[in-house]
Amino acid sequence: MKKCLCFLIYVLCIHLYPAPSAADIFQKYAKVIWIDQENQVGAAYARGRKLAEFPILTGDDETPTPPGTYVIKIKEINYYSRQYKTPMPYSLFFDYRGRAIHEGYVAEPGEKSEWATHGCIHVEQPYMSWLYNWAEKGKTMVVVKGRRVWEDKEYEEREGQEAGEERGETRENVEREENSETQENGETED
């Protein structure tokens, strides 16, 4: 009975308080930082107009950057993480768990699958200093959408290729074997 009651309350809350749409966010907040994790791109919007777009690096499945809508809570220009023993310059903290948009390394698209943050969002210079100066504590919305998936397929393909090469399998050898098997079975290619 308690489970049914909890489920009913949950369903009612979803319909009474739906997730905000992009239009709602742009109407409520003059400044929005939009983080597209799937494409690893960030953008800054003022009153719904895009001012800047920049490459980013976010967490992965092991150390995710959780999707959601947040507000910049703290700005710290020279923050140092004691937990990870690393500087986090130009930090824009968007949750109280220590996740922030801050200056940090952003890998090239071909090597992004080898890099991840601990849940923060890395942005390189000159974008990060501009973003830090532009964003306002308590007034700038951060929208984190999706999760990192696009490089996972690329990474798996590369890993499979490297494993095959270690076993002496090259693409040419595999194709030769497939062609010889086809010919042995009396099949021909059209």
C-alpha cells in the first residue's frame, strides 16, 4: 500500500512540476550556459541569443557529470581541490558536491575517449576566463544535457582493432580469410 501511495505521489508531482523546457529556461534566466555532453560542446546564451560556443570535457560513466538544471552557486577564481590535489582556476560551482565548470584540459575529438573529468566540466582558455567574467552567481543557469556516448563507439572500435593487431590480424588478412572461405564454399562475390 505504501509503495502504491508513493508511486501515486511521484506521478502527480511529475505532472504538476514538469521539467523546464529550453524556452522556459531562456525566459526565466537572462544568462544560460548550455552543456551538450553527447557532442562535448558548451555554449553561452544571453536572453536566448548564442554569444559563444566552446569545446568541453566532462565526466564519463565511471565519474559522470549528471544531467540537470543548476544555478551558479559559487565563483572562485583560484580554487584548489584538496580532494584531487589539483588547481581548478576560474571555477563556477553549480552544485554543492563540488562540481564546477572550470579551466582544464580539453582533449582533441580523436582522443576524448581516453580522458574524463571527475564530474566537472573542463573549458580551455580563452573561453574559460570570458565565461567566468560573464557568469553571475545566483543568476546564471547551467543546463547539462545528455551524457558522453559518442566517443565510446569510436573507442571500442579502436580497442577491437588494436586487439586484432596484437593477434596478428590486419584488415587485409581478415578479408583474405573471408574471401578464401567464400571460394571454398563455392560462393562467388557479385
